Amino acid sequence: MELLSRWLNRWPIALLCIAVLAGVTLLPGLGTFGFWEPQERQLADKVAPRPELAKKQTLAMPKPPQQAPKDGCYRVAPEDALARTLTTRAMQFGRDHIADSDAGRRLPLALLGLLTVLATVGLALRLGGARAGIVTGLVLLSMPLLVLQSRQLTSEIGTAAAGSLIMYGLVALTTLPRGPIQVLDALVALAALGLGVALGFVGGGALLGLLVPIGAFAVAGALGIPFVIDLVRATRNAGVWIVGRVAPRASVGRERWTYSNLSNLTALVATLVAIAIAGLIAYQLYSLQEPQPGMIPPQRALLGKAIMSTGCWSDTLGALWRPEDDLRYTFDSTFEQIAYGTYPWGFLAIVAMMSLIGASDAKRRMTGTLALAWAAAAWIACEVFQRKVGFTLWPGFPALALAIGVWLDGVLAGRARGERSAMPAGALLLGLCVAFAVLVLGKDMQSFAERITSLLVGGDQIQYPAMSRIGLVKTKVWILSLGLYVAAGFALAMCCWRATEPPPMGTRVQEALARGAAALTLPFSILWVVFLVRGNRASKLRLVSEIGVIAMFVGTLLLAAFWPFVWQPKLAEHLSSKAMFDTYLSLAKPGDQLVIMGDLGDAPHDYAPSAKPETLTARDQIVAAISRPNRVFAIAPQTELCQLHREIGGKPYYVIDDRNTRSLLLSNRVDGTTDKNPLRTAILHAEPKQIRFRPKKPVVFDGRIELLGWSMPQVVSRGDKFEVTLYYKIRQAVGGNWKVLLHVDGPIRINGDHEPIKGRCQTSTWQPGDYIVDTFTVQAGGSAHAKGPYEVWTGFFTGQNPNWKNMTVSEAAPDMRDSTDRVKIATITLD
């Protein structure tokens, strides 16, 4: 371990290790999963269609040359716009110069992600050392905002890459080493700065791409004010006042001012550049006009002139500036994006920044100040941009990784040297708080999984596919599990450290097993230490803390691999049509036909180029195609399944692939696979025979829905899940969208309200003659529920709390109904 630590403390080896790890994480498998639909697919088809299609569209509908408006004010983006076009240009470059494929379009973005990692690690190498660079790289690679942006087209990774490069260039210019390498180092810094400025403008525009990193560096350097003070002192000491007078006091003449403080000079230059950028943006976005009564509030006036938004396209901002704020975005709307996008390490960033700012070492103070200014400037700019322009992605996440990496490396290095002051104040409380915060956010991701699937597009636009699983465990649960593994390791590292000599282990084999077991299972490692390791209590706690450090980094590596190789491709099975076309290709034989209803963009060409699909526009055409004598595959929207099921009637049809959240793959033959039709046992055309319990007298709701019977256990254990099946006959068209009411009433109610037949077909689609079989699962309370008998009531309801409305019970035995239009169907016992 000591030898490995010494090797990793050399910056070329550290940089190489992170470069390899980042390449392995971001680059492989870019074409193995399809574009997420609809946003990523629409973006690919719009800005980077396949060359022959783009050429055909140009020939069919040639665009007239764009005419400059007479007033010079563009209301749409001009054709030669440059700012905020990096993602588009990267996709087009990948299509034209790499490959006309998903991987070709994604690869330039992945390379920008790799560049982000290298630039951020380079910052950490300069400010914290080689091992700090490694920790920074690991933390950064575990963040969804980095990995997902690097591997999806709905990305603004170029803005983050530019910010990292600009920061590296500015910091490198202020920390040049002495000796022959100084010139080469300065050239590398200038190259990084130049590349960062170019990428920043094309990627994020002057506001997000340039003003944020340059302004943050200026703020971290106190706006260059120390340089101005030194300059004034130097001028005075030379005997000349700033206003041109000679200094009369000779007492200060012996002080000499030098230009050694290059950091202050760079901060002053950055301040002037930031002021110039902000002024140019303001000049393009606003103009001074003669005020009119009632037009604006008084505070929007300057020197008797009204400050009005021009409403024109800004070639520095790369967007149109709204005259009015978009109130859908609150001033804390970016916080949620930051929390989800930097999970699970983001919680630690503010502690790391504050600790670094209070450090005695100048470079550590500079790191904390720089990271805080960078993250805050990015947040402010994003909030403004979203209110006045539209959705954007927060580019400040490299700042969090930088602060965490440098701070955490300092803590671990101090511990290794035996420094009692190495641990932060309140380490026990810090470890527990971080673990609790990760647990809370991880649980939020279980309830609001759309927030993480929609991380790159905003809101809840991409529905989380609830059916996605890895083995028997839901995919989203793995986020919580891996995050807790990292958090538990960090908590142990903080809570259990004791400044003692390492415990005697007996043999090197035992030591390797005890420490290395954390890579497999954390509880096993702790039990090993408690029962098998010799030594006193303090030495055992120290070893548990060291195992926590190993677990923390192992969990971070696993999470870094989880996003690109598990989360993204696993969800693509349900969010991309590629998996559906793969199923078609595996089953189709010569002579089979493929028909498509709905807009899939260019997906048929990309994922099934050998197929010659027939495009249909109406449901009856799908029904007719399914009735053909030869084998037919049909792709139809999920929302059409209910009507198709009814219109196809008793004719054979099968759902071949139901994984996609938007479309279904149907066929008139099931050869080579199985039927996955969810309505095959839910909507029937004949009365089911497996009804276990029936009412003594008919139970009818509003003369439309008859409850034929039910099936459920009579005894269940508290906390267990039990299955309930309700059988209905539709007498008249139901109309409206009703939910099934199911109350298990006792001392504390157990609620089983739900969408009937798992929301597949709303009640408005139920028609006379249908038999509905609604099977669902109910949680039998918990420890707070008393044992004993509980009454089961059912019905239908609509509306939201407190405006509930139950469907009228038109027929039922008096002893089965109550005054709120509920029907009692059974009594069960909680055991």
C-alpha cells in the first residue's frame, strides 16, 4: 500500500491513471444503446440527420437566403449564429467525420467529457497534489451531470469543459514553476485558456461559457484589488503620486514594489475582461428609450431614460432574452438539478469549501475560494438564464469535485501522517449528516425517478420506466444502494478514526483480507475486524475507519461505472425503440412485413436498415394489416392498445415486445417468442370462470359497471403484500376516468386505491360487453396496525382531495352498502 501511495503521488502517473479511467468510463459502448425518445431522437433527426436525408430535404425544400432585418434586430437565431451551437456542431462533426451512427454522433461529446475530467484533475494536481487529482477525478466521474452529458445528445458538456479549461489556464499562469519548464508550462496554460475561451463561447455563450469562469476567478482573486494597492504603494515609494505629485515622505521610500504577485495581476485582468463581457451582453440585451406613462416601474429608469429589453437575438448570449421573466422557474430551481446531478458527493462540497477557505496553506485557501466562486457564479448565471431565456444545465459541477477532492485528500494524508488535527471538527456529526442526506435524496429518487431520467431536459419530461429491473431489483433502487455504500464508507471513515498505531494483524494475508473485503461487502469487513483482528478497541476502530475509506472509493468507482454501463443502457431498453427493432430483426424472416403507426423519426433506418416499413396513419389500417394471411409485424403507440384490442376482437394478435414506454411491437403470429399482451387476461369478451367469491345480490355502480365477484385471502400477516382481483361486467359505456376505491377499514385504514388494470385502459374506454379483470397488490399495513378483523370496501371515485366524488351505487344488498357509495365485499383478518 505504501509503495502504491508513493507511485500515485507522482503527477504523471496520477494523470495517466485518471485519463485511462475516464476513457474506460466515458468512451466504450456509445452505440450499443439507442437514442432516448423523444428528445434525444428528435435532436439527432433535426440537427444531424443522415447525410442523404439532409440532402433530400434541402433539394425538396430549399431554404431562401436569410435576409437581415432592416432594423438589424433578428427575432430568431440567424443562420450564422456561433454562440451556444457546440452541441449541434459536435453531432454534425461526428456524423460527417466519424460515423453516421449513434456512436459517431455521441463520440465528440464523450471527448468533451474526457477533456472536462482532465482539466479539472489538472487543477487539483496544481492546487492539491497528485493524490488530490485522483480523488477529484473519481468524484467527478461518479456525478451523473458529467457521465450522462458525455454520453447523450441532450448535453451542454462543452460549457463545463470550457469552464474547467479556463480555470486551469488562469490558475496555471499564477502558479508557474521555476526553471526551464516554466516556458513550456506557460505555453500549455495559454493553450488551455485559449481553447477554453473558444469552447466557452461556442458552447455556452458569453454568459455561461465565459463570464462564469472568468468572473469567478476574478472574485476569488478579490477583483485584483491587491494588485492595485501594490501598484499604488510602488508608485508612492518611487516618489511619485498617482495624481502626478511627488511623495513628500521619505519614510516609505525604502519599500519596493515588485511584480512577483502574478496572481493579483491575473485577477485584475480577469476582472476587467469580466466587466467588458457583462457590459457587452447588457448593451446587446437592453436599450435606453423615452419612458411612457405606465410602461415600466420607476426603478427601471436611468438618467430619465427607460431601460427596455431589445427583444433581439444576441450573438454574445446565443439566445433571445425575454422581456418578462418565466415564472415557471423559481430562483432555487437549479438546486434540485445540482442535488441529483452531483449525487452522492455533492452534499460534502460546501463543507469542503469552507474548510479549505479556513486553511492555513495558501493553495488550499485559493482552492476553496475558487471552487465556491465558480459554483456560485454558475448557479447565479443559470438562474438568470432560465428565467430570461430557457432551460439550461448547471456547468459548475467540476468546482464541487475540485473542492471535495483537495479537501478529502488533505484529511486522509494528514491521518496517514498521524496528525491528530487532520480530522475536521465534528467529524462524527459530519459523517452521520452526509449519510443521512444521501439516504434522503436516494429515497426521493425512488419517489420522483422522473427527475433523474429528465435531468438533461428538465422537469418530468421523460417518464421513468417502472418495469426496468436488474435481476429482481428495480433499476432505480441501485442508485440508492450504491449511494448508501459510498455514504456508509464515508461515515465510517469520519466516525471511527482514532489516532493510534495500526493494530497488529499477525500476517500480511490477514491484513489484505480485512482491508480488501470492503470491496465486496462492508458488513463482512466490519465483522472481520470485530471478531478476528487482535488489538484494543481504539486500534480496531482505526481499522474500521480505514476500511470505510476503501469502501468509499470502491463505491465511487462502482457508481462511476453504473451510470454509463447500467443506468443509461438499461433505461434505453424502454426509452429507445432500438430494443424493439432488435426484437423484430431477431424474429423476422424473408417475406414478413413491417408496418408502423406513429412518428419514430429516423429510428427505422438507424436500427433496422434492411426493413422496408410501411407507414400507416390510422388504427383501422393496423387492424387490417394484422388480418393479412402472411406474418405481419406492427409498431403502434401504447395508447392505441385498448382500442386495437377492442377492434381486433377475437382475431389472433400478440404483443411481441412491450418494453418501450411509447410503442408496442405487435404481430399476428407468436412464433419464436411469447405473448406479452397485458390485456389478454384483463379485458375479456366472455365471463371469466375463476371467480372465487360472488355477491348474493347484484352489485351495480351507476347502472354501468356490475361487480361480478372478487378473489383475496381471508387471513394476511401485518406488513405482507396480498393480491386482490376484482371482476366486472360492463353494462353501459362508463365515460369519464374513474379510479378503483379499496378501503381495508379497522382501527387504522389500509388504503388500496389505484388505477384499474394498472392504468392500461382508463374506464372511459370500457364498452358494453367487456369483462374487466383487475388484479392488484395491497400492503397489509405495518406494526402500527392492530391485529384482528378488517372490513374490505370497494367502489369507484374521481377527483382529488378534498373534492372526492364516488360513483353512485345503483344496486346492492342493504347490508353491503354505506352512505358514501361504498360496497362491503369481505372481512379479512390481520395476523
